[in-house]
Amino acid sequence: MRVSSADMQVGDVEDACGHRRGRLYTRVVADESPELFDDIYLGLRAGGAARKQRRGEPLSVEEEEAIGRWQRLSLWRKFIAIGAFALGTFGLGFTVGGLIFGRWRTARR
């Protein structure tokens, strides 16, 4: 796998902190978090549009575009978006459920 020079930075290590490397190779990684939220939102829009489509309702231009963009999205980005949504939903439900139902239970000794 070749990496272009724009994707990698090479520098000398001043303080090795326990390892013997004199040269450090660092990949430049773009800020990916906004794309994750965009993918989650796109998945929600496409899911709603697909539901309307299954019911036989006419789709708007935005809904057709959302379905098309979701279908063109790579499989691993779909998995990450769906997993992040599921994990966030579970975490939120677990937290709220613990706050609400935790008060109804008293500790038994």
C-alpha cells in the first residue's frame, strides 16, 4: 500500500521515552467525527424514506436523494453509523432508566 507524501509526516524524535526509534512516521488523519454524525443523520433520513417507500407513499426529492446517498455509502461506514447509533441509544436508555427506576428500588441488607 502506497501512501502519498501528503498523507504522512516524517520527523525526528527528540525525546524517545523508552524506545530506540530515531525517526517517527505519523499519518495525517482528518477530523472524522462530523462525518460520523452526518452518516447517522443520513441513515435516519434514508430509513424514514424507505419506510414511506414500502408503504407506497410518494417520496420527495430530498428523500430520494437520501436513499441514493445511503446506498452509495461504503459498507464499513454504514456499519459504523448503525453501531454508533445503537450504542448511543443503548447508553442513553441505560442512563435514563437507571436514573428513573433506580429511585424506586431501595437497597436491601
